[in-house]
Amino acid sequence: MKVKLLTTISFFTYQLSISQTEKLLHGKVLANKIPLNKVEVINKTAKTSTRTNELGEFSILAKEQDSLLFFSKDYFFTRLKLTSENLKNNNLVINMITKAEELNEVVITAIKFQKVVFDAEKVNEINNRKTANDLTRYTGVNDGRIRYSANMNIPLGSSHPKEKYEVDNRFKKHAAAYCPPDFFTKNLNLNPDQKELFLEFCDADPKSKTLLEHPNVLATMDFLYTKNKEFQELK
């Protein structure tokens, strides 16, 4: 009897402790007031996840201070650190921002112009007409015009084309695609003028190339937060 009583008390004590720390949280994900279906809702702290339904609704176990991530390929991910107020209201409304559309391919149409043909007779005709109208041979006074300009051959452009250098900015595009516009200033506490320098600092790490091979929102976030700590220590 005592064993059954202790087991029952232990069970209710366990359930009570769980209810005080963890709660089934309900919410809705929108974009421009339109519900979003199949948005991945990740509890980064508890390592659990779920997805929204056709109405944009979701439910997930969470507690205070847990970090929730909302991810969809066509939208910037959204991060929320839960407060006691969030759990008390139990009616989260998350607004996601649509990513700018990227052009995968640019088509350049070649336009052919009529080839310019050198006509010696026309050049001579112009020079003869200019010579006939040139009063310099009678007055000896130069009026500032260039004589026989049709015979002058001025090369256009340099004979040495400029060298082209390809810049690998894939990681910058990757970070821009995964992170909302205010992520670097709001979440990483970087000044706006530090963003480009920080991305170059991240790009110098060989691990950034691994992220490009296997894109993942959690891995990208962890990498950016880790590199930000290193970046802050350099100051």
C-alpha cells in the first residue's frame, strides 16, 4: 500500500513540476495578414519542432526563456525568446517577412549593328570640299579648325583590356537569404557599418563553405553567433 501511495505521489509531483515549467503553447504564423502553411516551428532549446497547418496555426511544448525559430524557404526566419507573458497569453502571432525575389538567370540579347565601311572616295570628297572652303591658303590666318581631320585615325580604348577578377560572395548571399534585415543589428548587436566587415570575417572561415554545401537555418545561426563572439573579441 505504501509503495502504491509513494508511486502515486511521485507521479503527481512529476506532472506538477512539468506543468510548472513546460506548457503547450499555441500560436499563428502570418505574412501580410495571410496564414502561412507548413512553416517549420523549432524549439531550439528543447530540440523539438512542429509545422503550421493550413490556417497558420501551431502548438508546441515550451517554457520561459526557450528560443523558438520560425522557418520557411520563401521567408526570412524569425526568432523569438519566450517570456512569461507569452506563456500566460498562450496566443502567439508571428509575422514573417517575404524574401526579395532573386533572378537565377539574366539573358543578354546580342544586337547587331551595321558595320561601318571605310569609303576612300567619300573621305577625299570631304577633304576637297573643305580645302575649297578653306580661306587659310589665301589669308594665312589659322581659324583654329583641324585641317584634314578625316585622315586622322584616333584609336578608341586601350589595347590592354582590364583584367577581370571574380569575387566569391556566395556566403554573403547565403546569409542575406536566411537572415531578416535587422538580424545583424538587433540579434548580433552590430553597428550597420560593421555588417560588411563581419560577413568578410565569417567568409574567411572555411566552415562558411561547408554551410553553402549543406544549407541549414540552425547551423547558419549557430555559426553566425559563434563568429560574432570572436568578432567582438577582436575589438
